[in-house]
Amino acid sequence: MKAIFLLILSISLLTAEIRLAVVTNPYNSIDRIDRTTLKKLYTGKQFQLKGHKVLLINLPYDHPVRIEFENALGTNRMSLKRCWHIAHYKGHRSPKVLKSQQAAARMIKTIPYAIGYMEPSLAEREGLKIILRLDR
């Protein structure tokens, strides 16, 4: 019985791989963010962290990493579009869309309160601060 439990536990740990890393500039004072706050930021319901305005980085709508990110947040393209239309009319800017994860990493490195998402291996290679890991 104990062996079966350990087998099930090891299989569940293997399938709980980290899909995405939510990252920020390594010099940013933000060390962690929870999923609820992240969703508020990316749906235009919150615009600051620790008193600083945040620049959100997004990938193109059809990018596989963006699709995975939206799924992890429990949202989709159309609902995000609606949220940002409303936020725009209230004077807020929607996330900056960059063509690639590498471009996002370069921008996040240069802007202290930029937040984005990418594959964890790229975030680590680029020396970015991982503030949330999104797993399966």
C-alpha cells in the first residue's frame, strides 16, 4: 500500500511541471505575487504594486505561451479584450505586446516595474526575478 502511495505521489509530482514563470526586473522590490493579484493586473482591475505603476508585458494573441498563460489565469482572449477596452476608457494602458519571449525578457531587464511571463528556463538564463510559477 505504501509503495502504491509513493508511486502515485511521484507521478503527480512529475506531471505538475512548471509551465510558466511570471517575472520582473531583478532589481524590483517585488519578490512574490499571488495568482489573484496577477489576474487583477492582467484584467485591468489593478494597476500598481507596492505603490508603483506596473508595465505589463504580453505576447501576441496566437503565441502558444500566451495561450497557456491565459489558461493558467482562467481567462481567454475575448474576456481580456473586453476588460482592457473598459480600462482604456478609464485612462489606463493595456499591456505592451512584444513579438517574442526574448524581446519580453530584454524589456523587463530595462524597466524596473515591468512584469511578464515566459518559459522558466528562459527567465533563469536571462537572470530575471521569478515572482510566481504557474504549474499544471
